[in-house]
Amino acid sequence: MALHSPALCFSGVSSSNPRCSWSTGRFSVSSAFRPCTAKSSGLFLQPSVSFPRCRPQAKALPIDSGSPEASLVVCFGEMLIDFVPTTNGLALAEAPSFKKAPGGAPANVAVGIARLGGSSAFIGKVGEDEFGYMLADILKENNVNNEGMRFDPGARTALAFVTLRKDGEREFMFYRNPSADMLLQEAELDFDLIRKAKIFHYGSISLITEPCKSAHYAAAKAAKDAGVLLSYDPNLRLPLWPSAESAREGILSIWETADIIKISEEEISFLTNGEDPYDDSVVRKLYHPNLKLLLVTEGPDGCRYYTKEFSGRVEGLKVDPVDTTGAGDAFVAGILSRLAADGSLLQEEDRLIDALKFANACGALTVTERGAIPALPTTEAVLNALLKTVA
């Protein structure tokens, strides 16, 4: 089974290939990769399969989305392949097969904004391999400017296996040892693209290792110096950090530079060492003096919003979930697309509430299909869903 096959599907293991296994601490999984290596840390894995150099390094081309540059949202960070089980309610080790889907939180947001009719760009690094080429093509197909994308000839595009267990908890297993996204360098950044943005959006995964960490700092500083709004979704993925304490420290290290922060209830508990995420006084501890908007997502229950002048709650849209991967990213895409078009939403509560209803609907529709990017909705789909709630 060749990893570079565009029709790749994992279903059990191949009897023709030598097997190896690795442990994630909670379960063991057999691999059909040939041969493979695993670090003792458990979740940081890399199958040692060579990709043929079947074509020269792709040149990412800018996309003309028809939207004014004044509303451009530049998303920085990781883009990868999610492998999602074709059967719900099973642990990763029990899943009989997986469907590949493009993902990575910042890339999801970029595609989500473009699919809603906004202007977006992605800056990040993938492997000079078939998955990397595929991801670059997906951005172009979705009208995302990908001129800031880079290809690494020595590292592979990251992979992640994601499932929703019967107890409702998501389970992740990542292949990063290192993956190409971790190797983006400051010298490879497109600073002109960053300075053109109205909003610069990022997560915390790009802070875990060098050289990407330094590239992240440099990109965010360039954006800030140019008067660009900084949007931050920590997107906590504990298995990728050396320890819980390093994750908490890393996430908070850039907290006070952000203008807009989106955070989940789980992340509030984590960052406050177990305090109640439903207590407004706890949430207010995370509100730094220069913050313009703090958003707390609550899954199907909607979200809470906090500014210096007002705060409140917006109910979510009820749907039957199939796969929750990408729901938070769709929410972020929804609200950033609105803010990029009209920054005055931050001062007008009624209009902010309307924008958050739209963002909640974006998240809700995304969980009705498998995968993140494939499930991101259009504006028409979101408005239709909202109309049904008031009909």
C-alpha cells in the first residue's frame, strides 16, 4: 500500500507488508507502513516510507477571490491530513477503516472564510510529497491565496488520526517526527502578505518547536506592527506538547498580544488549573487589558462573548452530529469573515450577536459531515439553516 496513492484508504493492515506496532499510552495500533520507526514518547510517530519525486516542487500561486484586500484574513500554522474512521463510536484501534480528509486548524479557518465568500490566505509548510501537493491544490480549489505556502523536501506532511468515541471524547494520534509544518523558518515568511491582512489568525501548535516557533513570533510581530488585528485560537492538543506545564506556559506566552481570542470550556479549565469554566469571574481572569473580544465556545450550546463594554451568551444550532472535527474552526471562520468585512461589530452588541449566531451555525453544520474542510459550509447553507430555526 503506497502512501502516495491519491486514493489512499486505510482498512486494517496489509498482509504483504511487515508489521510493527506502537503505543499511545492507552492503546496499541498495528501498522501496515513499511518499515516504520517510532520515538519512545509514544505519539510522535513517523512511518519511514519514501515518496517518489514524481514532479518538481510545486509553486503555490496567489488566488484572486474577488474580495478587497482590506478584508483579507491571513491564517498561519499547520495544514495536514486527518484520517477519520468510517464508523462512529469506536476507539482508533477498533476502527475498521479511515477516510482521508484535509485539515489543520489554521488551514480549516482559511478555507472556511473563503467558502463563506470572504478573502483568505494560508501561510505554512507541508512536505514536498503527494499529500503536500494535494493540500496546496485544495487551497487553490477553495479560492484561498496559498502564495505563502512552502514545501519541505526533507520532511513529510503531517498526518493525524481522529475519532469520536462512544463516550463523546475525541481521540487523536499524530505523525510528527518532525513533520514539515514544524520546520517553517522566518526567512520563508511572506511578510508582504502578512502586512496586507486585516486579521492575522493563528493557533498554539506552531509554538511547540523551533524553527516554527521563531517564525510564528516574527509573523505575529510583523502583523502587529502593521496594525493588523491578531486572532488567536489556542487549539489545545496536549499529546503534541512535551508536558501539560509546557503547553500551559506556551499558550499563555503570547496571550496578551492577541486582539481576539477564541477558547473552549476545556481550555479555560486547563489554563486556570481546574477552575470553573462557567464562572464569569474565572473567564474574566483571562481577559487581558488590550483584548477586544474573548469568545468561549460551548459546542452544541453555542458560545459566550466578552468585551470591555458588554458580555452575554448566544445559543447554538441543534443538529445531529456525525463528526465534530473542525467545528471550532468553522465557528472561527464564521466570526472572522464577519469581522473582516466590518470591524465595527466589536462595538455594537446587537450586530455582534447576529454575527455569532452566524458563526454558531457554521460550527453546527460542519459536524453533520465527516472531516473538517469537506464539511465547511457556504453562506447560503448557513443562512438557510438559520431561516429554518425561525420558521
